Amino acid sequence: MATKQLSVFLENKTGRLNDVTKILGQAGINMTAFSVADNSDFGILRVIVPEPEKVRILLKDKGFAVSLTDVIAVNIPNKAGSLDKVLDLLAEAKIYIEYMYAFSEGETASVVIKPDNMVQASEILQKHNIRLL
């Protein structure tokens, strides 16, 4: 099962990330998860939000370059070795992970994974009772 992730391309200049969070806040949109990566020319805000297509249009209308990407979000126990189990399953199937990010709270951790083969990765994780979000 795929989760939709927004990738927002940001110029590397002061306040540009603020511009996005302000737009989302004013629209009453809460970010469920996010990651920011950058290089010398631009940054990429990867974000999970409710109603991603609506948010894509909102940000595009405000002048941002935005794309939607399928990712896998899993929920695992927040304890040592849990992520290793997930990564082992994917590695054994020769699935390459392009990137991932995670957050934890209490007893559980949520991990967002961008594999090179979404269908195969989803099937393997479900087969091994890894909870997909």
C-alpha cells in the first residue's frame, strides 16, 4: 500500500521553508512527517500530509515546484532491532532504498521508505506482518 508524499523544491535562501509552513498553517494543514535535504543549489522538503493532492495544488498555486511520489510508510515497535528487521527483508529481496526518514513516539516508530520497487516491497512487508500505514 502506497502513501503519497509531496516533494517541494526550495531555493536555498532564508525563509523559504518558512513560506511553506506558513501556507500550510494558514490553510489548517498539519504535516504528519517531513524531511528536509539540501545541496548547494536547492533543498527538497519531503512531507506527508492529509489530502496530498489538495496540498500539491495549493503550493503549486503559490509558485512552488511540487511533485507527488509514492512511498511506503510502516509502523514498527520503537525498540532496538525493529528497523533492522525491515531493512533485512528488503535487502534479501534485492530492493534498493532510495531514501527514508522516520520518527518515533512512545512505543512505536513510523518509517517512510522510498524503495526502487514499491509493489515488491509492499508485498514482502505485508507477508511478514509489518504494519503499513
